[in-house]
Amino acid sequence: MRILSLALILSFCTIPLFAGHMGSRVEYIGGTRADIPGNNSGEIELTDDLYFIFTSKHTQVKVPYERINLLEYGQKVDRRYVAAVVISPLLMLSKKREHFLTVGFQDDGGKQQAMVFRVDKNDVRLTLVALEARTGQQVQYQDEQARIAGKG
């Protein structure tokens, strides 16, 4: 009986861990929206049927999928030179890949707007596939490496 009770308590304790993450982890890098602070961590929620939603501690932005007219994905590779000099020359061979998503859309006034996000590497593929399905737009890849990383 005690084992059953303990297992039940542990299962209820782990539910909030999974429930807290509803979307893709991102960092808003910048764009044309003055109301969103740069370098703002949050989540992109793609489960809503009508809206692309970016939520952070500071703001929430909703864009109707039908107004999204650009999806672009690319990577930036930075070599870790400082760490290599200080710690080990072997780190010169390591690379850090950052995954960037640009979402272009028309606002309520008909003006073109853009938001650029750094997407967590574990969420890139899911985010791109969901955006293509929701918007009907094809993702534009910056280069062949981005295409491989985005489609797997």
C-alpha cells in the first residue's frame, strides 16, 4: 500500500514539470516591434488555431496566422576563440550553432513587420513544421546547412 501511495504522489509531482512547457523555447532578438524588448526569453505557442503567440515575462504578442507572409530559418556558427585560448586549443574545433527564425507579417495597419527569434535547438524542427502547417507558408532556408538542420 505504501509503495502504491508513493508512486501516486511521485506521478502527481512530475505533472507540473511537463505542463509548464507548452511551446517552443525562444529568445526574441529584435525586429520592427517597438513594444517588445530585445533579448527577451519566452515561448512561441503554436497550439492555437488562429494565432501565433509569443509569451514572455514582459509581453504577449498575438499574430493571426493568415497575416504571416514570411518564415525564414538560418544558423549562425561561432567559434569559441576566447575559451580556446584560456582553456584548451581543442575548443577551437568546437562550434556553437544558434538557430534563428524570422517571422514576417502585416500588422493591423497593413505595414510589414518582422520578429527575429533565437530558437532552442531541441525545438527547431517542431517549430518549423508547425508554422508551415498553420500558416500555409513554406520556410525559406538561408543555406543548405540550415535546410538540413531544419528538416533533419
